[in-house]
Amino acid sequence: MPVDVTAADMERLDTLVTTRRRIRRGTPLYSRGDRFTALYAIRSGFFKTRVTTNDGREQVTGFQMAGEIMGLDGIVSDLHTCDALALEDAEVCEMPYERIEDLSREVPALQTHVHKIMSREIVREHGVMLLLGSMRAEERVASFLLNLLQRLHARGFSEAELVLRMTREEIGSYLGLTLETVSRTFSRFAEERLIEVRHRHVRILDGKGLEAIVASANGR
Amino acid sequence: MPVDVTAADMERLDTLVTTRRRIRRGTPLYSRGDRFTALYAIRSGFFKTRVTTNDGREQVTGFQMAGEIMGLDGIVSDLHTCDALALEDAEVCEMPYERIEDLSREVPALQTHVHKIMSREIVREHGVMLLLGSMRAEERVASFLLNLLQRLHARGFSEAELVLRMTREEIGSYLGLTLETVSRTFSRFAEERLIEVRHRHVRILDGKGLEAIVASANGR
DNA sequence: CCATGTCCTTGATCACGATCAAGAAATTTT
DNA sequence: AAAATTTCTTGATCGTGATCAAGGACATGG
């Protein structure tokens, strides 16, 4: 949260979170069509968000972990436009949107913070568009692993090891690939001694090598 | 702009726009790395935004027309992370970001408005991710045409005719396709009497037909 | 008006990743 | 602990869209 806030501000910010909610693995935090009332900060656990269409298409739009904010999609129309599903048992802080708006007016640091969170999400999605629009399968998978790694590292986890919380199919949906291609790409990386894969446990043997794959720029 | 504002508020909102800028075709409104200072409302003209990487990759992230807001990508880091280029001579209203923040605190309707604009952009990008991640070439092109058409129609233009302001290559970059595939898809649609294409002039003969292609859900 | 350069179209071929298929390994349920 | 289900891996084949290539249509400027 913001840094340049007074003690009085801090006291106010404490009133932002009204409820903590526990979300069981496999269940939704919110779903498309739900009335939008609050933003959610993840305390623990791991989520995916996805958009779905009436004709059955589905696209995973992101994976979220502790400290990240969910629900921004609902602001524009007062309805959620995507689903947020817990990939493991999770806990979130519910922050009523009305209260966020009210407090933002009184605490400029919060106002700026909220704007930055939304802007960050827009920039993140630009990155995903770049990935989906111009990278080949190997580059997408390497990019995905490095991104997860970097975010986990920022949270104090190992830089060289991670446990995937999602299936190959969910990774594939996110990356615009089939689950088979994701699996094969993992296997190829393992053959090349870039990583070790055992189911959902991934160990990074050659991070530089993965970065080199992303930067290869053999894109279309 | 918002509706539930008093006359006094309106007066304040008038001070939001400090400058009007004319942008020549082919020149940038802002570029990656530029210091972020303002948001821009398009008065007239047509823009593309794109992200670029050091290794030469490029991805068009959107096409913007009159009434739409540009620059949101810069809020998070005080630097712009993408380029905005005029595809035809254009005019924009410059709205200093500081002033937006100040006024938002005093005029709740503006605060809500700004949040909705950012949320709308996030939702729009979800749609693009769905397109890039799960649609085949025909579906992408049909979806692109229908989206442009709908936005132009909302601005009082014909529902059945449009002039493309961008090249096949720019369309391709946006849709994650090569320019050849875009061209061939246009030709195929023309053969099937869904559209007529003469260079950048497109006439819609069968809008329902295009919608049927998008809804076909033969996605991967 | 012609020359130059950009943009677009169309054809031929190729390759990447999808699809279909089957079996193995985990995980969950009973 | 065994059974059932889900998830993952690997192989074989296919198809869409990329790539390479060449010619034609416009637009722009001298």
C-alpha cells in the first residue's frame, strides 16, 4: 500500500477492508454477470481469471497470487465480465468499491494507488497481447515460466523452483496453445536441460537459457 | 462526460483541458519512454497504439477514434510504455494528469468516470486476448470488422460501409496474423458475398453472415 | 504526367502447432 | 487400499496460416 500517508490516513485505510473471505479450491470468488460491489486483495492462495462467451469459448486472462487485486473488470458496467476461480484454498480481503471511492477522495495517496493498479493491469495485458500476437510456442512458455518465477521471487520464494498451481490445459488457454503443446514444450525444455519437470514441480536449471529463448525474436 | 454534475462542477471540468494538439499523420502523440504527464481525448482523427520490445518485436494493441482516451498506460510508472501514432491528421485534447487527480477528488462524477474508462480498457483487452488466444483467422477478421463498424456507427457513420485507416500489416499485427492472411481473408469474404473490398473501402453486404462466422465457435 | 515507392493481392510451398489417439502417472473418491 | 477420475505425456497425422515470391494497383512527389 502507499507510503506517504499520515497516521490518521492509515487509520482510515484500515476501514477499507470490511470482510475476509475464504474461497475453497475450485470455487468462484465471483462470476460473469455477478453484481460488482468490491475489489479483492489476495491474502493467500492462487486464482485464475477467465472470460467466457455464450458460444462456449473460454480464455484464461491471468493467474493471480498474494498481494494482487482482482475485480477491476466489474467497475465499468457494475457487473463482473469474467470469472475468478480459486486454484487452491485462498483468502481474500473484500474492499467495498464505494468505500474505495470515498476514501480516495480524502486520501490522495490511495487515489494514486488505485489508478496505478488499474494502469498496471492495462500494461500487463499489453504484454499478454504481445505474447499471444507475436510469439511462437517456445517463447510463450518460456515467458510464462519466467513471469511466474519473477513474481514468486518477489514474494520470497525460490528463484529456481516453483510449483504450478494450474493444469496444462489452463496454461494452454492462457498462452493460446493446446495442453499437448504446453506439455511437449516442457519436455523439450527438459531435454535441453533448461528445466526439470516432474508433474507440477518445475526446477529451473538455466534461467539465462529461458531468457534467451524469449529474446530470440523469431516472432512472426 | 458524466451526467450528474452541477453547473459549478461543469465549470471546473472545463479547466481539465489545457491544450489542444494537432498531430500529423504518421507522427507520434507519445512514445515509449516519454514522461507521462497527461491523458488525451481524441477530438478527431484516428490512432494506433503499439508495444515494442528491444528485440524488435511489435504488437498493435488497439485502434482509437474520436471520443476515446489515450495514455492510461503511463500512469503506473510515470513513463509511457507504448507508442501512440496518428494514422491520419488528428486533434486531441490534452488533460494534465495532476489536474485530473485534483478534480476527481472534488467532483465524484469525474472520479467514477475515470475509473470506468480504465475498467473499460481492461475489459476491451480481455476481448482482444480472447480473440488472439482462441479464434481462427476468419473469426478474427470478422470480429475486427464488426467491432470497427459498431464503433463508427455509434459515431453516426454508416453501418454498412467503412474506410480502413490502417494498412493490412497493421491489421495483421493487431490480430496476430500476417498481412497476407488478412488480405486473403478479405478476398474470401468478398467471394462469399459477405463484403465488398476495394483497397481500404469496405462495404458490408451481409453483417449477419459476419456475425455467424464469429459465433461459429470452432475455436481451438 | 510520369516516376517512385508503398501497399495490396495472389500463388506455391512449408512448418508449426492442432488434432486424434492411447497409455501412464497422479490425485481423489469410495 | 483399491477404484475411479483427472491430468499428463508421447506418438502419428493433418491443416491452418506463415513464408517466400512476383506482379499489380494506388498514392505521393518531382
